[in-house]
Amino acid sequence: MAVPLVAVAGEAAAATNSFRGVNWADARDNYVNGWVIPSGLTASDSYSTVYTKADGVIGGFQSLLGANTVRLPINPQSVNSAWWASYKAAFDSALAHGMKVIVSYWEADTAKDGYVDDPAAWNTMWDKVTSDFAGNGNVYFEPMNEPFGYSLSAWVSLCSAWLSRHANIPRGRVLISGTGYNDNVTGVGAASALSGTLLSLHFYGFWASDTTRAAWTTNLSNRLGSYSSRTVIDEAGSPMTTGLNYTGAANQDGNVFTSYFAATTDLTRARQMGIVYWPGLRSGDTYSITRQSGSGLAVNNASGVAQLRWGWGL
């Protein structure tokens, strides 16, 4: 009996719920062979134009949702080019609003094999990004999104090398993706070489066909193991433009997506875990919890927002 009791006590001590976030994503998805350009921005935008547009988006995330974190994509083409001088304004706007920023690398859609496309360019990219933001404690670094090409040992090795190269970054500001599609953190959580880092998990309702909160809770708990206290779920989302009602127990069991989202948010609230919704804004995505409206945003599903805020502990 002692082992499970200790595990439960460890879960109760979780404290990543300071991350109440959303992803701001490229309409093409963040897997692009070229510049990543989050919805609402254009490749011709100057720094000042990006900043102004970002103010409207970030302000909407804060006022409409209660978010305090935004996750933004990068790739070498975006950072090792002229676009970075403009794109940085999105980061600067978020930071000026007092937001946390999670910056994560996506591979190109022409590869999409779960490996870093070009290690040399990847290192150059991260050298630049860490140089620009190492001094700001609200910026968090995720070396790679969904590293499904790597075995656990190879992924730990790559992350260990990243941590050594960027040893000036406190480990508590690094999110190490779970193996596969960020879908399990038990392996990276147990790796002593990655001690002190945060962990990132992805979890989606289309991964199973369960229609009860209990089944989804078991599914998610198995992916977390005993590492809830270090884990931020930095992608989780559900259809927000199809009329689903996410609030109220009577509406939750019986449907894959409502039961999934209820279980996910119930668990993050109970374990005091951070959750970063996918996506806060992405044009054309039925999961997008907001849409552009004038210079700001509008909510796509009020019940979805209420359930997300519940998961945030609000």
C-alpha cells in the first residue's frame, strides 16, 4: 500500500498550473518548409506591424480566455533569415503583456519524419533564440515538437546535448517533449540526464474512441506516470466550431470529444498542471477556440472556454 500512497502524494504536489496557455499557430500548421507565420500575420509585415497585430491577438487571449502563456513556433528558415527581425515582435508583444512564452521547434512538412531536419541549422537557430531571450525569465524553450523519429535513448542524448550547449538557460525554463508525438513523458521523466527540466505532453481526443471521462482519465494518467509535477500539457484541444457543449456532467459522457476534454481539464485542475490549448488561434482550424474579429479576437465556443478555464484552475 505504501507505493501508491506515495505516488498520489507526489501528484498532489504538482505545480505547473502557472502555465495557462494557448498555441498561436500558422494556418498551414506549424510544419512548413519556410517561414512559420502565425495566423493574422503576413510575410511582408514589419516589426512594428507584427507588434501591433500581436497586441490584438495577445490582448484577446488574455481578456477573453484568461490566458497568461502563449506557445509560438520556430524553425531555422524563420530564425536564420530576415523574417526573425519582424517575427520577434510577436514574442516581444507577449512579454510586454506579462505573458509567458513557450518557443518550440517544428520540422518542415517536406520531412515530417520526427527528426531534426538539419542539426547544424537547428543549432544556429537555437543559438540565436537563446541569445535573444536567455535573460527573460518568462521565455521557455522546447527543443523539438513531437520527436517521434527518435528512440528514447537517442532523444535523451539529443536533449542532453542541447542542455549542455545552452547551459546558461536554467533547466526549469526548458520543456523536454515526451517521446513519440509528445504522447508519453514517463521515459524522459525517468532520465537522470534531464533532471530539473519541465516536460511537455500532447493529448488529443482523436487518439481513442472512448466516450467516458473515466476511460480518458486512465488514458492520460498512464501517459503521465508519476511526472505530473514536472509536466505541462502544451497541446490539447477539441472541436470548437461544431456546436458541442463542454460544460455540465450531463453533456460530457457519451461523446468522444466532450468526455475527453472534461477528463483532461478535470485532471489538470486536480493535479495543478499547466495546459496550453491547441490552438488559441489558427485560421481554418475547427479546434481554434478563438477567431479573428477586427483587430482582436472573438470566442468560438463559450462552453469550451469555460471548461478550459476550469482546467486552468480558474
